[in-house]
Amino acid sequence: MTATTRPNLDSNRPVDLTSAAFHDQKYAWYRWMLEEAPVCTARISVLKVNLVSRYEDCRSILSDPRFVRSRARARGKGGASPFPFPLPGSVMALAMSMIVEDDPAHRRLRNLVSKAFTARAVARLSDRVENLTHELLDTLDRSGPIDLLEEYARPIPARVISEMMGVDKDDADDLHHSMSVLTRGLSGLGILRTVFWDLRRTTAFVRKLIAKKRVEPGDDMLSDLIAAEEEGDRLSEDELLAMVFLLIIAGFETTMHLVGNGTKVLIEHEGQRDRLRSDPQLWDSAVEELVRYRGPIHATKPIYAVEDVVLHGETIARGTPTFPMLGAANMDPRVFDDPETLDVGRSPNHHLGFGFGDHFCLGRQLALMEARIALKNLFERKPDLRFGVESSALEISHLPGWHRYKELPVILD
């Protein structure tokens, strides 16, 4: 393979994953990593991290027992808190979720929670998603630009989460406030208000909702989580709280931006839209390809080596945060033919957009179902959908590990 030039040759400093220099040239960085630096260092502000980019390497370390999710465990501190100072209980519930646990704690929680993510649980939501997308498109049937993220992509997972948790009209406002706190309030200047004020209110609401479901269970996922039991073991109150937080954060933001990214990509690829129009059976493979090509999640949560690990001649030091770069791995030409070309019929397509190994995303089928219905109905009903601004003017978020846009102005007709 030919040598690939490192972006920003004027600086040899590790790239900052929160910078415009990285996000504005993300795929150029990925090409360089894949060919010239399969293991390299980077920064998240002042924090030094390792990046692993090639497909087989990402799969390998995500199932390698020398790598763990718990930084405390990597440093030999057992179950100690990874934080050097005490935090409010609501913040601890947010931080100490299943996705940062290792086995056997992770396996215990996953086995219990998986009972609420069955094919039956997903199927019973599909008709509601179908109806909701048509309701939204009816209300958006007007001229002029709209922000597709806010007016179409966001309400879909918001309604799905409401259905999953069995929230009635009386609690709808509190749930929407909770969603805003957990998805918008944990960055920027307002984070202190979120941590010490809004998050307390959110925690109180979720605990009240859990108590209500214990007394009056319904045909919903939260009731299933409360009832989930294996060998006499059930989720504790704090574990249920952490699961609800995880459900909102992972199930809301990921699906919203998969729909947004998928819309942008399909607007830009008229030929692929024509294929879907002539053969709607391709929508299942199309959504998988959109996850590979421009999915919203580009890195896992950090993992930590429990000992020094040498990979491609580079040493990954014990305890140093390491990120498998899923966005780069999904562009690896060693695995995908012509990876920088969108192919809605690509098969096989063993992308890493939902991770790999023990922490493979439990909500994969739910996210694919929501995105498939949302995008199919959008482009079938609005075949002339186009950008409301120049595509080059779309502003990408600089959040590490994500590929998403701040707004997506479009004109429907």
C-alpha cells in the first residue's frame, strides 16, 4: 500500500481529539493511522491516550483479557472508585454503569438486562415507530428549512424510550427534562449546574418511576428490568437507576445521530438513493452500511491494559487509557473492499459500529429498527429532500469518540 501523509505536517504533537484539526479532517487522520500508525498517541485536552485503529487489532483487544474497562482494576485497586474524591450519589450512578464494569460484575448485569432486549421487546415497538414517523412527517409537511435533528431524528428515540419505560402523560414532562439533562447537560459551561442540581432532580424522578413500576408493572422494558431475575438475583435500586441512565444516554443520542448522519449521507449519494427506491429490500443492508460508513460512534469507552502490551512495536503502558477507534476500523481496506465508497447492498458487512466482544451493544437491533423505519419513510415520502445550507457549512461536533452534527438544516420539498 502507498504511504499516507500525516495531516497537519507542521506539528508533530499528538492530535487533540477534541480539536477542529482532528474532526475537520477525521477521515484523513484515519487513513494515516491505518497505514502509518496503527497504534499511536493522542490527547483529549491534557489527557494522553492511545489509539488503536486497524480492524483486526480493535477486535483483538476488545476480547483480550489483558484489557479491562475499570481503570481502578488495571491499577490493581480492585473495586475502588476511579475518582480521587467523593461524588454525589447521582453522579456515581451515572459514571459506574454496566459499560465500565468487567466480568463477573458486567456479565451478571448483562445477563439480567438482556431479558428486556429480546426480539419480542423490539418487535412490539416497531409499529409504534412506524406510526410516529408518519405523524412527524405529516407535521413537517411545509416549505422552508427545518433542523431535521430536532424536528425528526430526536423525537423518534425520545418516544421510543418513553414507551420502553412505560411513562404515562403525567410523567412525560419529567422524562423529557431527564433526557435533556443526561444528553445535553453533561458538557459545556452548564455541567456544574447539571451535576449538583439537575441531576439530583433527574435521579429523584427515576427513583419515583421505579417505585411506581414495582407496584403497578406494565408491558414495558422498565417493568421487565425490575422483574428480571437469574438464579435468585435481581437488579438493586442503584443498578436500576444506572440502567435507566444508560438507556437514555445510549439509546437516545446514538439513534438520533444515526438517523441524522444517514440522512446527510443519502442526500449526498443520489445513486444509492435510486437503488433503494427501486429495491426497498435493500434497506436492512443499507442501514448496516450507514453504520459502517458514517455511524455516530467512532470509539469505545476507554479500556486499560493490566500490564504493558506491545502492539506493532509500540508499548501500550499499563493503566493508560486506550481507545479502539471503531470509525477507523470500519474504513480498513484489509477487511472492506473499497471502504470509502458507500454501498447500500454491501455483503458481508461485519463492521464494528456496535463494538465487539463482551460489551457488544445490547441495543443494536433496536437502533437498527428505528433508523431503518425513520430513513425509509423519510426518503419515500420526501424524495426531493435536500440541504437547507451548503453541505460544507454543516458544523460537526468536536466530542471525542463521536461523529455527529450540531444541526442538520434540510428542505423537505
